[in-house]
Amino acid sequence: MGKLIDGKAFANRLCETLAEEVASLKSEKQLTPCIAVVLVGEDPASATYVGAKVKRCEQLGIDSRSHHLDVTTSEEELLSLIDSLNNDPAVHGILVQLPVPKQINSEAVINAISPDKDVDGFHISNVGAMAVGQNNMVPCTPLGSMMLLEDELGDLSGLNAVVVGRSNIVGKPMATLLLQKSCTVTVAHSRTKDLPAVCRGADILVAAVGIPHFVKADWIKEGATVIDVGINRIQDPETGKNRLVGDVDFDAAKDVAGAITPVPGGVGPMTIACLMYNTVAAAKKLSGIA
Ligand code: NAD
């Protein structure tokens, strides 16, 4: 069996370091990092994610301000809230939990956030900065996945990396970061021909598809490092209870992969830890602290 990449333990260590940094920012610089978290509507998964983020902030000594808006909120109202948060010097990070209800254009919302407060890293200018290697705010899930990969493998230079999925929040930024580390990167997606063969060429295989158990064990090269980004809720056929599974057929894949992230306990905790990382970085940058 391949090695389990313990994202939960890594995230806990990262958060301990961040908590120490927050404590010294408070005592030495009178700076308390603060994130505003905006949730529109009642989507239960979104509410769970927001709750987990707020809880992590509390553990680290980061201030969080929750704005829970009604599902009928107009785009204009949300943009007006973002404007006031952009102009509030006590707020260093702004996160609008996606998806937003359909009367609101998510691109307009993302691009209204000040790029230096864009702790999700989705603003078009942060995406462009990353594309030319001038990383500012890097999206949390790919950032956390890269931390796990570099911890596991060290130098990634020259490795064949296949990213399955081309979303703006995971697949594309993941490919950009792997390219920055001199991997030979292939981005596969729903139109890719002979996906199993493409995956078999991967030293690093990143699955960000959103389909439970999509990547099969015989798509994985012996010894490859597998990062499973997927978070899918399925009903367990035996217990009837809901549980979380990834995009990789983990039980079979773990015997082929050299190292693999589990779901839960892999990439998920890293996403929240990296949100904390970005918030501390934003607070320091906005306050002129190197
Ligand atoms: P998305 O739906 O925006 O994108 C899915 C991508 O998968 C698309 O680019 C599509 O081309 C590709 N795809 C779909 N069907 C395919 C097929 N049959 N063959 C090959 N490619 C196919 O999803 P997303 O937002 O990128 O999220 C992907 C998964 O990651 C989801 O399970 C999501 O819940 C999870 N996720 C996890 C975290 C985390 O913190 N771990 C964060 C974000 C997303």
C-alpha cells in the first residue's frame, strides 16, 4: 500500500505556526488579522464550509466577521457590502462563499473585491499575476495541494503532472502552479480522449472532477503521487448514511499509488489552512509588514 498523505496533520502544523505569527503580530505590531466572510442564501454545504472557516479563525486568533445575507439579495446590495469592506481598514480579507444565487453575477462579485483583500485568489488580476509568475493571492485549494506535493516529493522539476479538471478555482490554477515548479503539465477535462491513458503517464495525478470514485486504480502509474481534490457526498450502500468520498477510487488506488491523499483528511483541511495563510499574508501586506 502507498503512503497516506496526511493533509489534516499538515494543516494542523501550518495553523500552529500561523497562530504563533498572529500572536506576535498582535503583541508587537498591534495588528489583528481580520477576514470578512459573506454567505448569501441557505445552501447547507456552503454554510458548513463557512462554519469551518470561522472556527479555524477563532483557533488562530484571527478576527472573523460573518455577513449572512438573504437568498433574495440583489447583486447591487452585495456589491455595496463589498465596497464597504474594501474601504474598511480593519478588514484584511474578504471571502464571498460560492456559489451565489443566480440573480447575482459571480464574476462581477469576485472582481469587485480589492485584489489585496482577495484571500480566495479568484480576482482576475490575481489570476493574471499568477499566470506570469508574480503570485499575489493564490487560490487556497491549489496552494494547499502544492504544499502537500512539495512536502512529499521535494523538487517537482521535470515530473509529468496530469490535472483532471479545468475549473477556474482548482484545475487551471493547479496547472499554473505545477508549471511554475517546472513540471510537464497536461490539463485533462471532459473532452479529453482516452483519459485513462493520459492519466497513466502521470508522476503526479491531480483529480478535480466532482464525480465520486471517477479515477480508477488502473489509470494510475505504479508509484505515482495522487492528489484527490474531490469532495463528494454519497450515501453509503451498507449503512445508508451520508459520507464524503473523493474523485479517486481510493480503496483500489492506494495499492498502486506511491502516495495518495485520503478524503476526508487530505486536501480539504489544507484549503482552510491556506485561507488562514492568505489572510495573515494580506493583513501583513496591507499594513506594510514584510
Ligand atoms: P467543476 O465542476 O467546476 O469542474 C470540474 C471539472 O472536471 C471540469 O473542468 C470538467 O471539464 C472536468 N470533468 C467533468 N467531467 C469529466 C469527465 N467525465 N472526464 C474528465 N473531466 C471531467 O468542479 P471544481 O470546482 O473544480 O471541483 C472539483 C471537485 O473538487 C469537486 O468534487 C469539489 O467539491 C472539489 N473541491 C474541493 C475543494 C477542497 O477544499 N478539497 C475545493 C474546491 C473543490
